[in-house]
Amino acid sequence: MNVETSPLHAAENAPPTRPDVLRCTDLHRSFGPVKAVDGFSFRIGSGETYGLLGPNGAGKTTIISMVAGVLEADSGSMLVEGIEMNPGALAAKAAIGYVPQDVALYPDLTGRENLLFFASLYRIGRRDARARVEEVLDIVGLTDRAGDRVQKYSGGMKRRLNIAVGLIHRPRLLVLDEPTAGVDPQSRNAILASVERLSTEGMGVLYTTHYMEEAERLCDRVAIMDLGRLVAEGTPRQLTAQLGESEHIRLTIEGDLTRVVEALRELPLASRVTGAGDEVDVLVQDAESALPQVIEVAAVHGTVRSVTVEEPDLETVFLRLTGKKLRD
């Protein structure tokens, strides 16, 4: 689905004022005739977790590769902590912790030995390195297994140690490329908890995932991209509100269901009311403000036994904007 509408960049989508750790402006990158990234702009503030969502082939990997300084943009600018990023920009790269999808560890070394080795690559002094290793082991929840060889780790533990490697040099921006892909639920939850902790410590996080619930849990703002372009940006609630997605109020009624449905249809705030069995479904734009009036009207003609509210989610927005599911 080719989206021709302009990106949803309403003024209210602007993030709280925070120092930029990353600012990308009008990025372009082509591979032959294919435009992988076509005029993409975004920023990430200190302490902000920013989700980058898109179907396969949308350009996410190209964006990440450019941000990490692995791939050079054809045009546009990238500033990391105010420093221009390019493949030769060592100072900008030093401010980034890049955690790729593929685990990059030495299986014959212990978890602690891996971290000490990578700390040495960043020229962190031995005393400081030991202290920092213990800090990041605690962040990713691997202190108890730090003395075990990595070859004995589960897949989820390896991914958590991979994140610890990305944190060892105290980066200002952490780039996480699908860090929970293929891990068990327990390890996945541990990874998400670690990411939540990082944002409270002032680190900017660029996060890509194929799990929409992760983006909703972690991200202060999300960008939805397709065909190399930014289609929409904002908090999950802002995106659903801007697209006019409706919310459902569902009532379980004891009494005259037909009378209840007729009465609710008279409410201007109800865009659609349907009833079946002992349930009534009321479609509204803002369930929080509509709920008291809906219950009051329903109670005139029956007894309200239960109430549930179903809000639209990012999956709904994503499907509407791209015509695809995130994991297609």
C-alpha cells in the first residue's frame, strides 16, 4: 500500500524539551534504482526511547546502519551529541552503543571476560572497567551467571550480554535492533525491563522491534515508516487520536436490550451502537469522557452488570497506514 498522505507531524507530537542525543535531517540512501531511505527526519532526546516501526523492506536496517556510522547517507545530516556522523567520525561513534540482531560474543570466554575484553577495546582503565562490568551485569540481570562461559548461556542470556557489551562504554545513545527476536518469554521480559531502566538514567534509545506490544510498553514516541519514508510519528495515543480511531465501550446488560440500544443511539457522542445477546457495543471517540453518560443512559432501561473499554492500539494504526502487519 503506497501511502501518499503527509506524515502526521502535528505540533502536539513534539517531544518534551530535552537535549538531543540524535538528530537526523532529510536522510536519503539508494541502492541502485531502489530508494531505501527517502527524506527521513527524526530526533531522539536524552532519556527518550524512540521506536522505529515498519514492515520488512521499509528501510529500518538502512536507517540504523547510517545512525551507527556503518553506512554513509547519500545526502542529509546526522548529529550525535551535536557531532556530525559519518563512517569516519570516531567521536560520534564513541557516543553510540550498537546492539545488532546477531550476537557478537566470544563463546569460550565467560560473560565477565567478554565484557572486560570489550572494555579494553574502548581503552577503559582496568579499575574502571571492573566496576563498569559489574554495573552492566546488574542492569541486564546476569550477575549470577557472569562467571559461566557464554557457550553455556541460553539464547536469551546471550542477547542480554550483547546489550551489556553495548553499554560498557557509557554511550549517550543505545541502538537496539530487534533485541528480543527468538528469545524465550522470561528473557524477553528481562530485556524489556533493562531497557526501561536505561531510559530513566538519561540514555537515549533507538529501538526496532517486530512486536507491537514492546513498542507500546517501552517507547515514548514511535515512528512508522514505509517505503523509506516517515509516515507517522508521535506517542501511541497521539497516533490513534489523529487517525480518528474509535474506542469501544462494551456493556453487559440485564433488562430490555432493545430499549438500551435505542436510547444509546440517541447520544451524539455514539457513532455506532449494536446489541447482541446481553451485550451492547458503543463506538465513541473518547471513552474516558463518554463512559459516565453511556452508563447513565443504559441504566435507565436495564441493569449494567459489567463494563469494558477497548482502545485502538498501534497495530490498528500500523495496519491502516501501511496496509501490512508489522510481522508480515
